Amino acid sequence: MPTELLRVKCRNNGALIITDQFIRVEHGTKQRTMSRSALVGIDNIVGVAAFLGIGGHRNLIFRSQGTDSILAEWIKPNEAKEVLSLLGY
């Protein structure tokens, strides 16, 4: 059973979940999963810039070999940094 390492909120009451084996994005009944060993890169895109250091969000795109990718939208900037650090990016 995978051990959950990090869970952060994302768009539409969804969640980005990082385990020791998988990266998962859940939105209600929909979910996308990628093996951490398949991860080849992460795009960290500014969704909305912070104003005077307040607010803002990031969109993270997890890329695997080939054309597969998982999009996690509206991640808080500090949480996005934590995700990138945990995954070694």
C-alpha cells in the first residue's frame, strides 16, 4: 500500500496527492494517476501572480515519457514549492 507523503488542495475542491509510488490528481469522481518512476519533468506555470505578496496560484504539469501528462491547477505558491522539492525539482 502506497504511503501518502503530501496532499494539497487544487482547483474545484480537488486534491494533488503525492505518495511514495504515485502522483495523483483527484477532482470529485475523476482521478489521474502517474507512477513516480515515469515522471520526467514538471512545468511550473504561474496561473495568477501574487499581488504585494498576497494570493496567486500555480499550475503544475507533470510530464511522463511520451505524451502523457497530468495537470494540477490552482496550487498555492508555497505548496507548489513543497511539491517540487519533494519530487526533486
